[in-house]
Amino acid sequence: MDWDENTTAPPTEGEERLVGAGADGEDQAVEAALRPKDLGEFIGQAKVREQLDLVLRAARARGSAADHVLLSGAPGLGKTTLSMIIAAEMDAPIRITSGPAIQHAGDLAAILSSLQEGEVLFLDEIHRMSRPAEEMLYMAMEDYRVDVIVGKGPGATAIPLELPAFTLVGATTRAGLLPPPLRDRFGFTAHMEYYEPAELEAVIHRSARLLDVSTDAEGAVEIAGRSRGTPRIANRLLRRVRDYAQVKADGVITREIASRALAVYEVDERGLDRLDRGVLHALLKLFGGGPVGLSTLAVAVGEERETVEEVAEPFLVREGLLARTPRGRVATPAAWAHLGLVPPVSPQQAGQQTARHTPGGTGQGPVSGA
Ligand SMILES: Nc1ncnc2c1ncn2[C@@H]1O[C@H](COP(=O)(O)OP(=O)(O)O)[C@@H](O)[C@H]1O
Ligand SMILES: [Mg+2]
């Protein structure tokens, strides 16, 4: 995949959405304080933790830089946090950059050639790096070497430059977009999963402690259930509920307070917000549950096609509330139940009812159900 300035970036989810998984300004300010500092503090992702622990322990025992690590997973699941933990566990400095920040191979060469022995280079959104930089990275990862091109045109020469052993930690939300040669050069790939409610409760209790907020068990359960399996969202909802608890109550987060606070912010019991509910509502009320085309659905909710498709739908699909079919978007029975609506009688059932209630021979046979 080539990256260029004309490629529109995917709509960044969560700029001003309370349940968006991307980091907003406030998140960035508090996240540093909320990040677990070592593997022991990192909640959930048991498999990844166990595997990574082995990788790091072995490297420490050998006294060498750890293998390159690829972290793949949705936004807000802890990729940046883990990269910092890797550096901390290796007692190594960390350099942080991202694919989009590296436009030219020269940018990457400058970073690579200034690394210290054993340093961790965190490359966020690695799938958005330019092709020439990517090719330079192959050699750097494999042989700790880059070729620096000096001069232009036919007279240009490649000067090989030795690099210190370093650990590349790449993060991507889309491992599928990485070219196989790049993917193959990572010694270890961690797939980050969405968190279980109990794990999110633990995240909330930990953050509440750090933010000096009192939360009872039920209050944490209530927030966890609305956090879409994502620690970043759990932390953000916690802060909004804390505000409400301070202004409207005695500051203690209970189930009642959490539920009233999140009703104010229009985040429902399942973590759907206004946009998600708007899409579901239109699909159910205007189109009888579908199938309906994406564009029609988008017009009905007054949103851009891309917003419906890339911002609202992934979570609705993940929750089993909406299905994408070749004929269009279709609501599942769970969607009707979630909005407290009753699905219309399907043509099939209607046909059977007609057959039952009309005396035969009217010439209007039931709709074939098969
Ligand atoms: N396993 C975890 N345990 C505790 N907090 C976590 C965990 N994973 C993520 N977080 C919290 O969620 C926030 C977002 O994590 P981050 O590493 O920035 O996600 P990503 O880089 O995948 O988008 C961080 O502030 C961190 O405090
Ligand atoms: Mg990150």
C-alpha cells in the first residue's frame, strides 16, 4: 500500500465522541498518569502478557536487545502503553514516532542513526509509513544497517551505515495492511483483544485510585458495561461520571450515579451513543429493519456515508446489532430488543397468517415462504 498526501486518512474516530476510541486532548493529558508502568500492573491481555514476559526475560538473560515486536489491535487497547512497558522492562530508553510522521526515507535514517544500543523505537501507525521508508526499515530490522544515499541521479552512491542493536515496536490498528515482508521481520506479534467487563472494572478501580475518586463495586460495573471493551473509553467515562458525582452528589460513584451521569451524556447501558442509536433507530423505524442501502441509511440519519460506515457501524456489527449483507444493512433481533421495539411480522409469517385466516379459493394465495 502506498501512502501519499492525497490518501485521505480514515476518519479519526472519537475526536469529540465520548465513546470514541481515539485519544482526544484531555485523554492525552491524563493518560500519562494512568498508564501502567510495568507488565505486572498491566490489566488483562493475559496471553499477550505471558508471551511478552518470556520474550523480554530471555532477551534480558542474553543481555541483548529484545526481538522486534508488533502490537496489533483497535485504538485504546493499550498499544502505546505496552511499548513503554517494553522499554521499562528492558531498562532501555524509548524513542516515539509514527508512520505518518516519516514521510521520507531520510527522516527514518536520521532517527535510526541516532539510536542508542538497546533503545526501543516505537513506531505507531506503522501501516501508514511511506514505501521507501518501509524498505529502509527492512534492512535496519534484519541487519542493523541502513544505506544512506548521497548525491542525486546517476552519481548517487549508497553509503552503508552500521546501527546499534535496537528493538522496533510497531503498532497498528490494521495488521492486514502491513506488507508481508514487514510483518515477517517481527519476532513476536501481539494481538490485542477487547477487554472483558471484569478487566475493565479493574482498570476503572485502578484509575479511580490514581485520580483519587471513590467508586463502589457496582459503580465500576456500570461504567465498565458501557466502555465498549476499551480501557481508554472506560477511563474517559470514569472522568465524566466523577464530574457528575462531584456536582450532583457527594462525589462517590455508585451504580445510580454512574447510570444517571451517563444518561446525561447519552451513553446507554451497552455503550451506544446518540449516533449509534440514531442509525439503529432509522434502520428499525424507517426501514423496518432493512435491508437498506448504506447511502439511504446515511441520508436518513443526516450523516455522511463514511461516518455511518466507519464510525457507527463497526461497533454495531461487533455487538451483533447490525449486519452488512450484499442487499444492504439489516437489523438483528437483538437490535429490536435493545431499542425496546417489536419487529414487524415478516412477509413469511404474514403469508402464513393470511393462509390461515382467509378461506381458500380467493385467488390470492399466500406469499411463498420458501
Ligand atoms: N491493560 C491496561 N491496564 C490498565 N490501563 C490500560 C490498559 N490498556 C490501556 N490502558 C489505559 O488506556 C489508555 C489508552 O491506552 P493506549 O496504550 O494509549 O492505547 P492505544 O495506544 O492502543 O490506542 C491509557 O491511558 C492506559 O491508561
Ligand atoms: Mg497509541
